[in-house]
Amino acid sequence: MTFIPIAIYWIIALWGLFSRRPVLVYLFFLSLPFGSFAVVPPALTGGLTFVPTPMTAMLMVGRTFLDPTILMRAISSALDVRRLGLLTGFIVTALVSTVFMPRIFANRVMVIPVRGDVSTAAPLFPTTQNISQMAYLLISFATVIMFSQILKNARMQQTVLLALTWASALTVATGMLDFASQYLPVAPLLDPFRTATYALLVDVELTTGKRVVGLMPEASSFGSLCLSLLCLLYFMRRAIDHDRVRAFYAPVLCALLIAFAWLSTSSATYLGLAAFFAMAALEWIMRFLDSRYNLLRKRYLKAEFAAAALAVVAVAFIMLLHPAILENVSMMVDRMVFQKTETSSFEERNMWTYVSLNALVETWGLGVGIGGTRASNSAVAAISNVGVIGGIFYFGFIIQSLLRSAPPDDKRGQVLIVALRYAFVPTFLVGLLIGTTSDFGAFGAFRYGMLTAIGVTGLYHSSRMRQRRIAVSPESA
């Protein structure tokens, strides 16, 4: 049975590789919910799992850079400190640390293995995880460069927004199937897509019922997926040209993503949802107070306020009629968030972070290489892997990306830039709670690529504006 979905994936992938249509773009986003699906049989890869999203990204990168003009622009952008130069510095530092640090500090530093027994620290030594994790990071880096080139096109931006909508719908569908598996015999439909070699926690139950995992490895990864899609779709939907998708499908999908993020019963996702609601409220207030005229940003202000008010009234009314619902919700939040500090899982994850920080100190700030140790904090994972210098490059690039602004005449670009900033906050906070590696993954690659494609730094922007004024001035005629 596993052969059939693998064959279907590769048929679509090869079609997209040779088609002029954006098949690979849709496949990239639609593959996001299949985090436990190996598109290459693990028996052929020595046990390594290649999931569809990075595999599709490789195909997209290869096809995009077959064009010599795009390739030269991409190389120039990667070396330009105003564009992707800082991220390139991070990658170069990561490569150097991964090649040398696990060998220089072998058996001299204690780390938490990326795979294997993670309940206790073990001596550092080179492993296949250094290679596989570095390969995934390189794919993410190449994907950033690729998106920074293709998303300069307004038509491709619309294609990506529609693909994001379809990905949200597919994520909800996989969540529904997994949720229904506790009542209906639908497990055989899901099993062919659960072929990854790493541990799959797909049948965990709480007193309130089954934790929904969709087709992801575990509930926390499914909750994180729902949250990431929710943030992007909610804040970016105003830039969608298709009226029905923007006004109807996107809001419905946002509501369903909230529901399935809740059903994942992931404590980090719950905190991420709280951050999302805070960002949504702040964004609405900022749009309401914004005196600059941008019709796209002002869309649906009244409707959103009415919908939020109606939702609050409806929830309050339901709570009055059925107080037991409020008790169940309070019990769930208390158990998954406030009592989380008393669980063995919380203690174990804190131990990962402590050991990784200690490894950074014991290597004099040089790090242990990509895949050398795992933490339960994305910032600690990055710095402990690549060292202080690599961390400066990486977080400097993040800050630079978030500070980019669209040209004044690009109204849609302004909407997208601001949307990406708001969408960044909840997912970044979740990463600080459960992020185990320094790889920023598919969502990070898309986000940084779009910010680089649309936005420019302040200095670069001023230079471009001066060039435009010179070009149109009477003296230059």
C-alpha cells in the first residue's frame, strides 16, 4: 500500500518539474501536512526519512536556477549584505562548525543526541545526524533564495496565497480524518502516509479524548502546523485577489484551524494561540488608527469587529447555558499549560536546553555543529549548534528581514510585509518553547524569501528612490 502514495507523489512532482504551470508551488504547500510521509522508501536511504516538502523544495530550486539570469541574480542576492548576505554568513558558519566541531570536541563535551536516547546526556561525536540536519538546513537556505526570486512577481504572489489556502484546507481534512479514526475505521487510509523512521506518537489519548495529530509525527507538530498556517492565512488574506477565497473560504479555514489547533492539546500551541489572538487584536487596532490611505489594509474592519463581538457573545451565551463546558475548557488549559511545569516532559525539555547551553560554554562559544545537540528552544538550538558568531549572523538576518519595508507605490507589498511581521510573532514564541533544531524549515524559508523579495532595507530603499527621482527629473532628460 505504501507504494501507491509514493508513486502518486513522484508522478505529480515530475509533472511539475516539466510543466510551465506552478504545479511544484502547489505541491510544496500541499505537502506540508504530510510530515510523517517518506517519499523515498527508508530502506533505500539507510533509514533516513525524506518527507515531501523539502524534496519538493529541491525540485523547485533546481528548476528555478536552470535559468542563468535568475541564477546570477540569486548569487548576487546571496552575497549582498543588504539582501541575503547575513543568512549566507550563517550557513557558511554552520558548515564550518559542522565539519570541525564534532571532531575537535569529540568525547570532551556532553550533548543531547538528535536521535536515539534523549533522556540523558551523551558525549559528543560525529554522527549521520550532522549530515542529514545540515542537508535539511542547506535545502531551507536554497529555498529562501528561490522564493526571494520568484515572489517578486505579483502573479506568483497570488499563486502562493491560493496554495496556502489549499494547504490549510488539506491540513483541516487530515485532522478530521485522524479525529474520526477513534470512531470510524479510517486508520487504513492514514497508515500509508505514516512511513517515517522516527518515532510517531499518533495514538496518544488524554482523559478528554484522542490528541489529534493529522498526518504529522505527533500532536505538538500538528498543532504547530495549524498555528503557522492560521497566522499566515489570517494576516495575509487581505492581499488575495480572488473575492470568494478572501471573503469566505479564508475566514472559515481560519476558524477550523483554530479548532484543530485546540484539539492537538499541545501546551505550546495553546500559548501560540493566545499570542495569535493578541497579535490579531493589536493588528486590528493599528489598522483602525492608521491614517495612511491603503484600501487593502482597511478591508473588513467593521466585519471583523462584528464577527469578534458576535463570537464573544455566542461563547458567553453557551457558557451560561452549559457551565460544564467552561469547566472542561478551564481544566484543559490548566492541565496543558499551568500544570505543564510539573510534568516529566517539561523537566526533560528543560534538561535538553541546559545541556545544550552548557555545551556552548564548554566549546568556548564555537558550538557543536549542526545536528550535534538538541534543545527545547529554537534560539538555544541555533546558537549551541553554530556558535555565537553564527547566532549573530542568523538573528541579525531575522531582525533585518522584519525591518524591511515595501516601496510606497506597492500597496499590496505593504500589506504582505506587515502581515508577515504579525504572523512571525506567535510561531517564533512557540519555537522558543519547543524548537529542537536550528533549521528554520519550510515556513521560515517562505517567510524570509517573501520578505526579501518584496521588501528592501532602509538604506537600499533610499538609494532606489534617489535613482528614480534622478531618472524622472527634467535635468536628466
